[in-house]
Amino acid sequence: MASSVHAPQSFLLQRVQPAMTGLIDGSLSTLAPIFSVAIATQRPHTAFIAGLATALGAGISMAFSEGLSDTGDLTGRGNPVVRGSITGAGTFLGGILHTLPFLIPHYHAALVAAVVVIAFELLALAWLRSRFFATGFLYSFASVTLAGAIIAGLSAALGLAG
């Protein structure tokens, strides 16, 4: 079956889809620990450490998950080590981008900068989905924003409760 996959479809299955999975997962799954710690402690450095640990852990977890989920032999999805590496790197990147603002020592400035970074991440994810997967930009943006809003709301509530 792998030989019947055309070059553009192969690129999507073997490179773009694992990268998108990682970027989306990293951008969304890391929000809760970073923001709940940031809000609970109001200490940017503590939030940075939590975000770094989360981005690293999520990246490694997603790399193994993708690599072990499919050998690629039957599906044409390509080498599992390559796919896993792409997914893991995307997950780390998606998680570390909105963690970096917490290197700013002032709580409110770090929080605002992180929210701005998240807005750019959501725009980039929506653009990538529309570019490579022929989904409407607004639909993609609304989808990832809804997921992000749900996660941010839950993490804020946890942070305030802590």
C-alpha cells in the first residue's frame, strides 16, 4: 500500500500531519500547567520551569506516541522514527513558545506577553491548517481558539483555587 501513495500525499502524511499534530498538542496541552502555576504563584520563573518541564515531557511523550502508533508499512505514513521526531519537535516548539515570556521577571508583563504569543500561535496554526489541509481559515482559527479557551479557563480556575 505504501507504494501507491503519491508524493504530495506522502509529504502531508509523513511530514506535515505529524508536525501539525505536535504543534497543536504542544500549543494546547501545555497551557493548563503553565497558566495554573503562573496564576497560583504569580511567580514568572516558577511558571517558566513548569512550562519548560511540560514542553519537554510532552515533546518526548508525543515523539514516542507517534513513533510507536504506526510502523508506516501498511499506511504509507513513513518511517516511525522520523514521524516521531517531527511530532516531538513540534510539540516541544508549540509548548515552549508561550513559556518563554515567563522569563520576564514581572508577573503581569509576562502574562500579557504569553497571551500575545498564544494569539500568534493560534493564527499560525489556523493558517497552516488552511494552507496544507484545505480547511477554512476562520473555521480553523475558531476550532483551535475554542480548545485553547476551554483549557485556559480550566487552568485559570485551578490557578485561582490554588
